[in-house]
Amino acid sequence: MADSKVRVLGVDPGTQFTGYGIVEKGTGGSLVHVCDGRIRLSPAAPLPERLCEISRRLSALIAEFGPSVMAVESLFFAKNVKSVITLSHARGVILLEAANRGMGVHEYAPTSIKQAVTGYGAATKDQMQKMVMMLLGQKSVSETDAADALAIAICHINHSTPVSAAQQGARSAR
């Protein structure tokens, strides 16, 4: 069975910075860096304006690069309830943009992302960034938020890649 190319848009939600990264998995399972960046939002701007900017920028990215699926970091529990509520608004806009485009959406917990990318669920930001650069053959990544988004996309590719019978046998033998 031949591998088909899949292009994943990873999104690290935020209302001050929203990171994005697009990774493609092609034949042979190679990972290809397509683009990455950060949507900078003015903390002085009203929340509805920031949410509109997230929607507008994601819409443009989707139109330009044509990812087939979106992967997003799931919410985690935090002590600051107001921050979680504000972040939830951003996630809602991001999920709505994917739904409006007919894209599948997959959510991953931070520990699952770290595990899928580094093999260690408690990896540091620095360890994650270095592994993302290594996996994508990049010398640098534009921003920490972008590296996080690329890690989310890589996590989805790792979780969605079917395991062949030979690979399964090798895993069982360990």
C-alpha cells in the first residue's frame, strides 16, 4: 500500500500569540517542513478583534497551503481561570475555521505531543524545539510558538501513521 501525502496544520492557540506550523508527510514517511510562524495579537486590542485576526490569518494560511487536517493542543488545567476562558475563545475560533473549511480536527494533550516528538512526556521546551528542528531538518524555527505548532503537527502525523505488520512484530519483540 503506497503512502499518500498528508499535509497537517498544527496550531498552538493563544490570544497574544498563536503559533502555526504546516508539516507534510510524503512517500516513505518523510517529514517536510512547509511553513511556520506566529500570529502576533495586540494585548491592547479588544478580544473580539484579536479573535477576528486569528480567523483571518488561519483562513489565509489554509487557502495558501491547503492542509487536509488540523491538529490543535487540547486545553490543560491552569490556576488562572480567566486565562483558560480567554484561551477557550481562541480555540473556538480556530476549531470553527477548520470546520468551515471541512477539515478534520484532532486534539492532543501537551504530554502526548511531547511523547510523540521526543519520546519523553515531560520534555522541556528546549528539548522539544531541538527535536522538531532535527526531525524537519531545520537549522532554526522562527518562534517558540511556531515550534510548538510544528510539534503538534508532527504528533498528529506520528499518531495517524498506520503501523505495518513488520513494524508491529518488531515492537512486540522488544
